[in-house]
Amino acid sequence: METQGIGFGYRGRNGPKQWGRLNPHYTECSDTNLYNSTLEPLHRDYYTTNATLVNHVCNVAMFFAEGAGDVVINNKNYTLLQMHWHTPSEHHLHGVQYAAELHMVHQAKDGSFAVVASLFKIGSEEPFLSQMKDKLVKLKEERLKGNRTAQVEVGKINTRHIERKTRKYFRYFGSLTTPPCSENVSWTILGKVRSMSKEQIELLRSPLDISYKKNARPCQPLNGRRVEMFHERATKKKTGNKKKKPN
């Protein structure tokens, strides 16, 4: 049996529940993640634009003016409208729930949505949020004054920090995670887990009422949905190993 030189076991970190993530060649061992060689690298172009930080009652969100940029999925352009945060994460990666999750919400001209999600563990400060520390503090102060839907003008904001290239992502079609829970949303979950400080998580929670400070919808059953995975290393290996036809 060919095991691609990567060890696996029957307990703990290399046990059967983990086989699907040990190596791109093992993805068929996973019940939910299926490697798809037709998926393309995620193409995002974001630009400096005016933004407004908003207490959205159920989360802290940032709304962008026109020209914030877009993401291309299946040759279809989706324009960036807003981003918001959930603490803890709504998606679980290999069974692990993380400290926070960022949702970047995009919409196409036909009205359909595409959300790009990033997961965060506790660690060093997240650069994009670091730009907004004073604005988040101000949003908290407005809430203490009794303004539950406060808005704070951010001005020009550089979103380049969140446009990092990703070598791995998961893709499925699901729904929005807050009411009305609209279906047929294209979800892209970035595979690299990034860091955010405890202070930043508390700042994201601070403007919200106590019932919304932990604002993650529980994990939902797949209900037949197919979760596919893009992995750049596996894609390159597959295309690079093709034999040339003789002349």
C-alpha cells in the first residue's frame, strides 16, 4: 500500500479522525473534506477606501464605501460590502473551535453572496484590527452612553493586511449564519489559522450586550452538503507530474 511516506496511526494526533488532514493524498479518508483539483487559487483584490465601524447589535461590523474590491469565484465577481467578527469561531477546523472568526461578506450583481472566513487563535495582535484600536474603544464608549447601534467613521482604511495569499481553503455552499439564514451562499474558509490578542477579542466584544458577546451559531449538520478543499501543494504536484507526450 502506498502511503506517500507520511506516518499515520490509530490513536491521538495521527488517528483515523485526523487521516484526512495529514497529507493532501489522504483527503479521501475524511468524511467531509474532498480534495478538488478543479478549484482555483483564491483571487482577491481589495483597495483603500472609506469605512464605517458599526455596532450591529449582534456583532461589530465594518461597512465599506464603493470600490473596496472584490473576490472572484467560479469566474464570477463578488464585491466586498462589509466584514464582521464572531467570538468564538462559528466554523470548526478538524473539530477545533477557535477564539474568533472574521467574515468578509461579498455580493454579486445578481444578488448572490460569497463569504470569505478567517479563523483566529489567541496569540499576537492582528495587524488589521491594530489599525482600529482607537475606533473600537470609541464604539465601546458610545455603547456605554446608551447608543446600541453606534457608528464610528474610520475614514480611509487599508485592507491589504487581509488580502494575504492562501495555499489552502475549504469551499461549500451553505447559508448566512444569522437570520434570515439565506441559503445558496458560497463559503470559503481559509486554511491558515491566524492570531489575535486577548485584548483585541475583548475589544470586539465590548460594545455588545451580554447576550451577544459570544455570538457564534452552533455547528450545523452537513445535510448532504459537499465540503471541498483546495490545496496549492497538491495541485502543483498533480499537474507537475504529468508526463510529456513524445514528439
